[in-house]
Amino acid sequence: MNSRAERPNRREPTMADPLDTVTEAARSRLVDTLLADGAITSPAVEAAFRRVPRHLFTPSGVSVVAAYADDVVVTRRGPDGYATSSISAPWLQAAMLHAAHLQPGARVLEVGSGGYNAALIAEVVGPHGMVTSIDIDPAVIAHARTALDTAGYPHVAAVHADADEGWAAAAPYDAIIVTVETSDIPPAWTDQLAPDGVLVTPLRMRGHTRCLTLVRDGVHLVATNALVCGFVPMQGAGAAPVRQHQLRGDDVTVFVDDPVTEALDLRALPAALDGPRHDAWSPVTTPPGIPFDTLHLWLASQPHPHGLLAVDRQRAADLAPQNWGACPALLTADSIAYLATRQLDDTTWQFGAHGYGPRATTLTSRMLDLIAAWDRRHRHPPGPHIAVYPTDTAPSPTNHLRLLIPRPHTTIAITWTSNGQPA
Ligand SMILES: C[S@@+](CC[C@H](N)C(=O)[O-])C[C@H]1O[C@@H](n2cnc3c(N)ncnc32)[C@H](O)[C@@H]1O
């Protein structure tokens, strides 16, 4: 292949090569941005980002600018056009590297490959460490292998395997870094994790995905950190797509991700949207630009049936949800209430709820109560306690502030506390 013509960002660098200067300058700018944003907080992670040439891992045709933007680069799409593989955004890769507490000499399994992140890990763990990167897509592994070799990482293993099985041959691992969205923790991961190892994984809980840093606490895992994130969905044995209900064709969809809500017959719900919208506003407000992701998780943590509403901004503007892509909603068989916000002035946004259907008033008022409770007790750190139990050791739902989400291999428990005590 003529790499110069077909892959303009893939040339072998030489000292005199102007492309080399361009990519190094772009890489340097990216690292400076990640440092300024607080995404990189350790010298080891900074050194890794400064060394690994990200453009060597992007598909042909991706510009140097795009290769070194603090953004996702999609590398493969399925027949439906949705991304099945990507190079994750650098800020998130940096966060996950920090979360994994990687030390020189560590043994690491990366689940979901592409090569770039595996090379970053290899830099952090150094010459005495060991990195194995697995992917279910043989084309991803073939690409990762070539790019890793080209970039100078022939010692990183790229293996075609399903995440569900992990990779026992190189276990135990001091860290397992999962870079694909999962709704469960397969036993292979905990079996292959060293006793004091760290599992960093994007875990979907009632549709809300958080990148959890999980460590062992007896037979179960506890999260020491939870970061809002998004990843391509798991394929293979652990695939568990979220169930979708179209309420107004493709324009309004509700996503359902737990057995309680899945048991609800939602066939009457689309008719609710033909009626008037009921609005209710809360005294709780927020300044612009301040994240309130714990409010989303708090609304999802209720025993009440819950869904995530996705609304086409152009074709269904009348619904005006707080979040057009994924807005928390309380559901009954014939009614829905979802989170809303409105701007009161330059510094104040007000929370509220919009509802449709015969039970709209009850549901919106329930949502306002929940917003008030979040504001009083859960708005500020530490946020919820999240633990993952092997199914046969799951705790009982002892109080109404503990949500249990049963999955095939584990039960996820989300417990809300106030000042460290169950609220
Ligand atoms: C976001 S990409 C990985 C990004 C990569 N770690 C990087 O360098 O940025 C997620 C990958 O997970 C893979 N994947 C999906 N389901 C999988 C499974 N069951 N087992 C292994 N890999 C899987 C996809 O093929 C995709 O390449």
C-alpha cells in the first residue's frame, strides 16, 4: 500500500519531516489542554500522553487536528450506522488511567481494544509491566496490532476474545480497564483480578452509565469513584441492549433498563402524548454550568418504574425535556413525567417536571418531591454508595433508599446516604 497517498497521517516520521513537527505540536497542545482542564494529574500519565502518537491509531482520512482533539474518534460502525468501535476521548482515557492506580510493573487487562489506550497503559506500567488488550472484533485487533507495531509497542498483546471470558492466560491482573459499556460484571473479571486489584468499568444502571472504580470488599466490589461517561455497547455473550419503546415514532423514545420497569405494559403510553402537557416547577434551582448528574442517578434510584427519554429536538420540540438525549422519567402504564429546566435569569436555572397522561399531576408532583429531597440531602458529595454483589450474596432491600438492580451475574446496589449514614 502506498501509505503516503492513502494514509497521509501515517507516514514514518523522520527528523526532517514537516508532518512529524505538526503531529508533535498537535500532541503537545492536547496534553497542555488536558493538564489545564485537570484531566491529567500525574507525571506518569502526562508522559504517556506526550509519547504515544495518537494519529498512528486513527483510521485513514482522519486529520491530524481530529486525531489530537480532546474527542472521540469513531473507528468502526455497524450496519445501522451506529459506532461499534472508537478511540475514546483523551480526557476520559486519562481519568481511567488515574482511576486504575497503575504502578510501574503492573499487569493490566484492557477490555475493548484499538491500540492507543493500550499503548498509554504500556507507557505508564513501563518495561516491567504487562499489557493485554482484548476485542471481540477481529478487524479491531488486526488494526490494533499493526498500529501498536508501527508506534513501537510490539510487546503489548492484542488478542481476539470476548469480554465475557476475560483473558485467563495472563491473569492475575493488577488492573482491568474496561472500555466498552457493560450492564453486568462477568465472573471472569473478578476471578482474573488480583486480590488488591482495581476494576475500572463503565457500568450501566437503569440506563445511566458511570465509569466506576471498583475494589474488593469481601466477596463484593465497591465503587470508590463514579464518573459520567458514554461508551459503545457490549457485543457478544454479555450484550444486553436497552429496551426501547417508541412513543411518537422515532421522535420520542423511552429506554427501559431494569426488570421492574420492563414488567410494565407501556402500550397505552404513546396516547398520553396526544394530550396536554402538565408543567410543575420546583423551588430548587442551579447556576448554569454546574453538573447535577447525581440528580439523574437519584431519580433513577427510586423503586418507581423509570425510563430515559430521548426526544428529537427539531421534530418534538414541544416536549422540552431537560436533556434531549437521555432525560430521567417516572413512568406508569399510561403516564410519564420527566425532568425539565427553565432559565430564570443569567445565573439561575429552575428544576421542574413535565408530564403527560391521566396521572401526570401525581407523577410531576412526585418528581418535585424527589428533586427537593435530592437538594436537601444528596446534592453534594459523596453521592451514592454503589456496590456490585455476586447474585447469590446480594443484600436485601432494607430501606427505600437502596435500589437493587438484578443482572444475570450480579446485583448492583445503589444506596443513598446522608453524612455517611443511611438517610
Ligand atoms: C471504545 S472501543 C475501545 C477503545 C480503545 N480501548 C481505545 O484505545 O480507545 C470499544 C471496543 O469494545 C469492543 N467490544 C464490544 N463488545 C466486546 C466484547 N464482548 N468483548 C471484547 N470487546 C468488545 C468493540 O469491538 C470496540 O472495539
